[in-house]
Amino acid sequence: NDDILTVSHLKKHFSVGKNQMLKAVNDVSFSLKRGETFGLVGESGCGKSTLGRTLIRLYQKTAGEVTFNGIDVFGATESEKNKLTRQIQMIFQDPYASLNPRATVMDSIAEGMDIQGLNKGKKRKERVHELLETVGLNAEHAQRYPHEFSGGQRQRIGIARALALEPELIIADEPISALDVSIQAQIVNLLKKLQKERGLTYLFIAHDLSMVKHISDRIAVMYLGEIVELTSSDSLYANPLHPYTQALLSAIPIPDPDLEDKRERIILRGELPSPIDPPSGCVFRTRCVHAMDVCATSKPELKEWRTGHLAACHLLDETKAQKEAAASKPD
Ligand code: SF4
Ligand code: MG
């Protein structure tokens, strides 16, 4: 089995106010293949960050199972928890907020090692210097403080910090969204290089499809706490099946003006509903141009329509039924 992480029917609900539940992550299942980059995409508030944070146990799950390298993440023993901490690390959107402003770069990067009792004494300094060079910074930067760095440099520090414990999986929560476009490519290239050298697996969280296009092997599209489509990056762009994915893709600018004219921009109706009171049936139905009666009464299942291409939409059942009916009709 090539899967490094398996997420099965994971739910993370938060209670808000009286008897109300915010269903941030609602019955999500997927797995990560060792060494791949898996993009997780959706508008802000769709639950993608909550999902990432639940996977590193910043939140306790509401229901479901998560297995990492054979370890039951939510039933882990103390020694398994230490192992999980070393093997799964996270990078955040705002590296400034995730670094202690009063700690030197040395102490920030070494924090995880210190907690785990690794690389003590002289080795601590050597290891931090080596990590700084790995991410394209200088060893002399170790004695400085986060405010002395640019956004891109801070994200490099965040990456060095994540690498310190030699993780196998890195959950990157919008690691480039806050950076200038020119810096974004540099960070993406650094992440790709590190992946190649170290066989890292990435869960790459982003709010728009253009950001994950060049880095992801596979992509899952999330809407209101649920995965609505999951497939390889290539088939998602070439042949999106879910109306939400189709709308997201139509919003990505194409550099070629001729193509731009020919493409139809799909405008989503209305606002993103609240995850406290999500629509019945299909969660996307209040914004879907194809919504039918059945969409209000029954939740579409995430089904495999082509090898490795999953989507949750009643329209696909309808189209399939029509095709089958047409095929079985005698001439
Ligand atoms: Fe649209 Fe219905 Fe498909 Fe939901 S199930 S995406 S509402 S057609
Ligand atoms: Mg977020």
C-alpha cells in the first residue's frame, strides 16, 4: 500500500451558541499517496484549514478515522504521538504569525527539536545552520528576529522550522497566498526541490485553483465542509465534472486573449451559505445553475465516474441514466 495518510469519514463540528453546530468538516474521505502533492482547494470558510489542523491534532475529531503510516492518529499512544509530531509538520499562510517575534530564528527553528530532545549542544546550532542553507538563507540569519525578514524569507524560515524534525508529510496551509507573485514561484520551486530531495508528501491547501495547478498531482475541491470532486490535476483541468469546479475554473484568467474571449465565465449565484445551517441535499444547490428538485432532497454521493475521478453531483447520475437509456433503445 502506497498510502501514507488515510482519512475516512472525518467530521469536525464546533458547537456555537445554543444547540448550534458549525459543520466545518463534514464526512470527508481521501488518502494521500507517498511522495505526492495533493491540493485541497476551496473558498475561505469551506473547512480546508480546519481539516489540515485536525490532521495534526490541533483539534480533536468529531467522528471518523485518520491513519498515518499505520498509526491511528486519534487513538495514538504517547510514543506514537511523538512520532506523529515528527513525521507530520505544518506550514502556515502567515509565517510572521506562526513565528514567535521575541525568539531568534535559531530558537524558532530548533523549538521542535528541543521539545523532542533531539540535536542537543553543538549539534543544535549545526543543524539550524544546515536547515537555513537548505531553504536558501544564510547561517548568520540564525541570530536575527522574524521582523528583520521579508515575507518570502519568513516563509523560508517557516519551512526550515517544519523540516527540522525530518517530516514525511507537510501540510502547507496557503503557504504562498500572502506573498507577492514573484516570490510565490520561488517558494513553490523550493517546495518542489525539497520534495524531490526528501521524498516529502504535501497536502497543499489553497483558495483558488490557479495556485495549485502547477504543484499538485491530485486535487480535491471542497465546498462547505465536503469534498465535491477529487481527481488528478490533469483531468480536473481538462474535464471538470462538478458544477462548482467548472465555475472555479472558469474564473481563472487565461493569458491568451483569443481563448479568453471564447471561454464562458460561469458566475456563481448568491453567497456562500453558512456552515451552521448548510442547505439540505446537495450543499452546493443554492448556487448551482443546474440545481434540480432531487438536489434539495437527497445528498449526492462522491462516486467514481472514471478511473480515479470522483465527483458528487446528481446531474452525473442523470446524464449516465440518459446515456444508458439511449444505448439500450432498439433502433
Ligand atoms: Fe448542482 Fe444538483 Fe449537482 Fe448539486 S447535485 S451540483 S445542485 S446539479
Ligand atoms: Mg484558511
